[in-house]
Amino acid sequence: MKRNFAIIPVKGLLDSKSRLSRSLGPQDKKKLVIALLEDVLTAVEGSELFSRVLVVSPDPNVAEEANLPQGSFLHQEGQGLNAGVRQSTHFALNEKASSVAVILADIPLLEPRDLKELYSMGGTVPRVVLSPSLKAGTNVMVREPPNAIGPSYGRWSFSTHLRAAQKTGAAVYSISNFRLSFDVDTPEDLITMRKRDPQGKTRTARCLQEMTIHVMARSSG
């Protein structure tokens, strides 16, 4: 039986989303980071694909603020996203994981069906399934086995991951739709999010509705 692990890296409650600092105060930014994480966790759990879900962060407050279940938080020892992914991948390998899906914690429109589609791609191993962001990053990366390629997050990471996978000879697939590709990084993304989910189906949209006046006032200053 396959053991699929989900890894969700979070930079930290105060360090995340620096580009939103002019639009949101520290407390509102913390609330948004947790809301984004909760939406991703809801989709991950709803997919019923994963035998283990790990949130990895250098900030231990993430576990408490998000009310994470026992054993689902991994304290990151190194600095940066790639260090967190490497550490959690090593942990997954030690736990005999068959595959690892690295899912960034800022894609609030993600749905269980998107993850199921990613896992339905191809039947051969090794394989790498990538979902690019609208900004040419990598929002989701499925690796089977977990160490099929190393993480190379940063500018243009989608093309970097794609080339790395192709060089290994692994089967490589790419899937994109508006739910997988949309991530929240800028004030403009906050406005887009409100338009995408005006009824507040996601925790992120409801969070933004609570701070709409505050967001718009600080954004226009």
C-alpha cells in the first residue's frame, strides 16, 4: 500500500507575506497566513490521498495558531523554503513514504479534486508532477519517490524543477488551472481573492471580508 505524504511549508507568522506589509498590519497578516494554511489543509484532508500531513515551519507558533493535530508539525531547523522541504522530505523517507506532495500554504482556492488529478497523472515511477503558479513558481510538486529531484524554490522555480526532472529521466507532467495557479502574495492578489470568492466559501475570503476596510484604506495610502 502506498504511503503518500503531504508537506506544507510555512515561512512563519511574522515573516510570511512581506509584500503585504504595507496593506496589512502584523495581526491581520498573521490571521491571513493562518486562514490560507487552513484552506490548504482542508483541501488536503478532503482529498483522502495522504497517510501523513506535515506542516513544516521555523515558527513553532504556527502549530498552536492553526490548532494542528499532534504529530503534524515539523519544526524547521534550517533557513528558507528549500531547507524546510529538504528536511521534511528526509523525514518522509525515514517514514517509508512512497511519494511526497509539496503544497505551498498560500493557494486558498485549492480543492480535493485538484490533488486527485495531480495524483492520477501517469502510472510509472519515478515521476514528477508539477503545478506552476501564475508567477512562474511551483505551487504543488508531487515526487515519487520523494527524492526524485531536490527542491529548487525561488525565482522561476517551475522551469528549474521541470528541467531537473527531465534530466533524471523521470516521467514529468504539468497540470494548471485557476485554483492551482492562484497564490496570494500581493495586495492585488487580495482583491482578486475577494472577487474569486465573493460568497466567502473559503476561510481566506471570510478573513478578508472581516478586514476589508482596513485593507483598502492601507492599500490606497
